[in-house]
Amino acid sequence: MAQNLMADVDKPLAGITVVELGHSVAAPYAGLILADLGARIIKVENPDGGDYARGWGPPFWKDTATVFHGLNRGKQGITIDFGDPGDCARLRSLILQEADAVIQNLRPGILGKFELTAQALRAEKPSLIWCDIGAFGSNGPLAGKPGYDPLVQASTGIMSVTGEGGRPPVRVGVSLVDMGSGMWTVIGLLAALVARNNGSEGRSVSTSLYETGLAWMTVPLAAHAASGEVRKPYGSGTAEIAPYQAFEASDGWLMIAAGNDNLFRKLCGALELEAFARDPDFATNAARVVNRERLIPPIEAAVRRYSAETLGNILDAAGVPNAPLLNVDQVAKHPQTRALGMMARCADDDIELVGIPLSFDGARPRARTPAPALGQHNAVFRTPACKGATDAE
């Protein structure tokens, strides 16, 4: 049975208003998370085309890229022309009168031209929480350099440990750094909300794509600090554990994760390779990592004797963690995906979009309004009655 969706009145951030001065992925993903948690998100876009992500297709859904729909459902949308003093005044008034927080990932310096900075606005509204998402951080030689997810995957070492040795570089196939930066922004914003509720003022919260990329590199950087080792990529595997990678069966691929010595013994039993479990060269994980090149080929040969489904069943019975490699179509239709209720339609819309991976008391919070059309809610926010407006059409 699909997981229940939480009623709007029960959402933990109901009553919180966040202005999103964001584009592309990082800030919009932060706004999406907060929207699903019940916050009112007011997305601000340039009237000349809006968020770049609107054009990132095909595929398109109702003339707007599916990227935009996936990252911006559940929000209200207005347009602000920063070249129009009246528009800037309206945005300033909106933030000062209604916003608990602002999230922004605009080009460095652009808001300063219009006195729409954390310093200026928090001077008038000390309770305001201001969240900056930068590219390479606020200090250092790269502070002024523009950044996108693949640039940071390259410059923080993520691409150096992704893919296979001796082959061209490979980026992680999803916007790992962008979305991670959005998540860190939400964590910082929530921490600032807790502090404010305990009597503190608002805070200026900052993160960047580069800092997020470094955070994802926690384990390889720790290994380098300890040993001086420069990690090479291991394809589907990992440097610290063996065998812990995808193996090719007769009709597909199966990820096998023998993450400790007991699981390795079980794997050897299931594959009729018991001698390897008794061999001192493979008896411990440390030994297996050192002798990886001798260990993997016989496992590969044993795996090829089975279909992926047959071997998956054998390993399940033996208690060895495993999973088939599924494509996007298979994942979308998978019974586990459906049972968890992660995919849902917005109101009056037929496209299924992914929810956030959180539940409260067994129910998943979910904003059900579709992504806004460009400037959809301008009329609401340009009248004195805009305060507190929600779900405007």
C-alpha cells in the first residue's frame, strides 16, 4: 500500500514563509524541500524568461522543461525586474513584511546593486534568516568564479574517484553537488529557525557548491590525510571494501555488497567458492582490498553462470546484500517505489514527480500544487491584500 500523504495542516513548517531568489537547481531544490515540509515558498524570477531551468529540455511538460516542474512544484511564483525601482521596492517590502527567510543563489554582487542584501534587510528585520548558496565560497582565490555542478564535481575531486581508471572522466549522473547544497541550506535554515524560536535573532547562513563537494569527499580526503594516497576510481566499487561492486550476470548486472568478513564467507558459500573464504589472503577485508586484483576475476566468472534474478534469489537466501541495476523506467515502476509513495501527481496535473525522502509518523509531507507559470501570482503580490496569501491561482 502506498504511503499516506500528510495533510497540509499537519506539515511541520506550516506558517513559515520563504522567499526564493533562486534559479537552476540548488536554491530551487532547497525551496522544494521546504515546500513539501509545509512552508510557503514565494519563487522570484526575472520576467525575461525566468529561471534558466524552464528551458532545460526536452523533455518538456506543458511548454516548460520537466527539470523545472520537478524542482519547483508547491511554490507560488512572481516576477521581479531588478531594473525597475518599483519592483525592487515591492520585493523589499515583501521580504520585510512577510518573509521568515530568504534563499538566494544569484550571481555574486547582483543584490548589492539594489540594496537587497542580508546586511541591509536584517538591519531592518533582525529576525530574518538569510541563506546564501555560492559557487566556490565567500573567501579564497576562487570566490568570484562562477560555478555549476559539473565544475565543482571536477574541482573537488569527485570526478577523480568516479568512473573507471584509464578511461575519460565521468561525472556523477545526477546533480549531486547542486542538490546537496540545497540540502545543506535547508539544514542551516532549520537550525537558525530553532535558534530563533529559542530567543535568538535571525542568522545569515551560507554554503557553496565547493564546500558541498568537499563534504562529499570526506572519506577520500581522510584517506589521503592518513596515507598520502591519491585514490583512483573503482567503477561501481569502492576503495575501502572488497568485493563491493557490480558484477555481470548472464543477462544483466547485479550489485553485490559483501561489506564485512561474515558476508564475504556467505558470498563464497553461495558461489561455491569456499576456498577463498579460508585463504588468509582473502579472510579479512583489509587482505581482500590489498589482493583485490586476484579476488575479483574468480567472482566474476562465478557470477556469469547465473541470471541476475536467479543469483539475486540465491544471495537473498544466503543473506548477502545485493540489488539488480535498474534503469529509470524500471525504477519508476518498481513495486518498492510505488509502495513508498515517493511518486505523486500534483493537483490537476498528470505528471508524476518525486517527493522528499522523509516521513513523519508514517506520512510523507507533500506540496500538491504544480510548479508556477512565469509570474503566475504577480497580481496577488502586487496588491495590499497579498499578506498571507497561499495557493493563489
